[in-house]
Amino acid sequence: MMRCAIVGYGFLGRALVKSLRESYGGRVKVTCIANSRGTLFKEGGVDLNQLPAELSEAVGFREVSPIDYLDKRWVDVLVELTPTNVIDGRPGIDYIRAAMRAGLDVVTANKGPLALAFDELMREAEDKGVLLRYEATVGGGIPVFTLHRYYLKSDKLISIRGILNGTSNYILTRMHFEGMPMDLALEEARMLGIAERDSKLDTEGIDTAIKSVILANSLLQAKKRLSDVKITGINSITLDAIHAAKEMGMTIKLMGLVEDGKISVEPRLIRLNHPLCVHGTLNAIDIIAENLGSLTLIGHGAGKSTVTALLSDLNDIARLKYID
């Protein structure tokens, strides 16, 4: 049986616990759950059916850091789900490094550490003989990294481009089909709960840039950082520009582009019948490979679909290391 610590108990953490409780039975034992206020630890496993709505009200909850419990005696895998921090990656990067130093495998949905220190973290994982999985960082449930690991690795990848931010795509979709001004579309996105707490991450292209860096480093070994990305957001796009695109049978989408050794984020004209032209909160990733040609992956880029990516990574680690 694989023992897990879940650090970060917001929407994703709660959704993961729900899935583990309903679908995984005794295959995964959760021994530790932590939020920003403290940690619930039970060596024999937390009873997921008895968790209160507020973690801090659980019997055994203590106002201590989970780092003390990231120990091979009690945990095999850390699932790191703290909020993204693109300044220094903390606290997520500290939890990931502490877990790997202790010999734990890691699954994360946190984009910050990987955007800031991808190569360093992968080297640390290799040095410690542990696995670091991050399918949930880009594209929600779209299995782009798993596909590369088990299928595309045999081909030479040339370029990647994609619509990687559901909020900006939702805003542009509302502008295109409803003629809604950008400020109203953004406010609607906030009301629906699909915008980042800091909406500039969405509208200024920063979130798309972070995901583009992770794609470039993972799939193309590009050794890039966020500071290497040329970023243009959607703030300057007007309804007049959208209307002009419509008259040509096109629309405007915010694209992350990895090609010719460079990464950029910018609004691009795209034909309405192009495979990448998805609407609403959908994400789409187009991979160009030497033999395969073009492969387009489409799916929901956030929310419950991301739990599928987390479970997939946990399954992969269990298959490789914990199932005879």
C-alpha cells in the first residue's frame, strides 16, 4: 500500500481526498493532510470518511509545519498542492525539496517551483532516486507529459503551441460570440470562480508563460526560465479587433509558443475551423513532431479534470515502485 501526504487543502486537495475516498478504497493510505494553518497526521492513516469540513477541526490537527512528517517512516509520496508563487516558488518548492531529500516521491500541481527551477528539481530527484511527477501543472487533465513519457519519447519534437489559460480563453470567447467588453467578461469570469485571485496572471499572459516554460523544459529540454519568455497579454484587444477577425473567418486567441529555441506568449489570429481554436475554458495543445507531424490535445484546463492528472501520476508511481 502506498502512503501519501497531501500538503495544500484547497479546492484540489479536497477534490483529491473525495476521489481517494470514493474510488481508491485501500490502495492509498493518506497519513498526513496539511493546510496553511497546520497539519493532521495519523501514522495508521487518516479516516477520510470522518474528515470535518474544516480541517483544523479534525481530532489530532496541530498548528505545525508538515515538513516534520515528510519522513520515510510514515510517508511514501508527497502530493504538493499549495498555491502557485512565481516569485520564489515558496512554500511549495521547500516542501518538494524536503520530501525528495527524505526519499519521498512527489506529485505536484504547483506550477511555480517547476517554472522557476525545473532542471534543478529534476536533478535533485534523479540524485535521490525518487520520482517527480507534474502532469497536473499544465492543461488540467490533458495527459501531455504522460503521452510524451510513454509514446512521444521515440520521436523528435520540433515545436509546441497552445491555448493554456482557460480564463483568457473564456474572456476572448465571450468577446467573440457575445460582443461583451473585456472588463465585463473578466468580471463574469471572477463571478464564476475561474479567474486567478490575481487576474493579471490570466490577462497579462503570465500563467500561459509559466505553463509554456514547463512544456518547453519537459518536452524539449529547453532549459528556460520565466524571465526568458517574451509576454504580451490580452489587455489591449478591443471589440473592434475581434470584429475585424470575425469578418475574415478568424478569431483572436492567447497562444503560448515554443519554437526555434524561443518561448513567447501573444495574441494570435486563428481560423475558426483550426483544431486549436477551442472556446470557453477549454485548453488545447498542438505538438509538432518530426515523424508524427501535428498532434492536437484538447480538454478542460482546470477544476475537477486536474484530479484525473493527480490520480494518474499517483497510479504511475504505484505501478513503478509499490505494486509487485
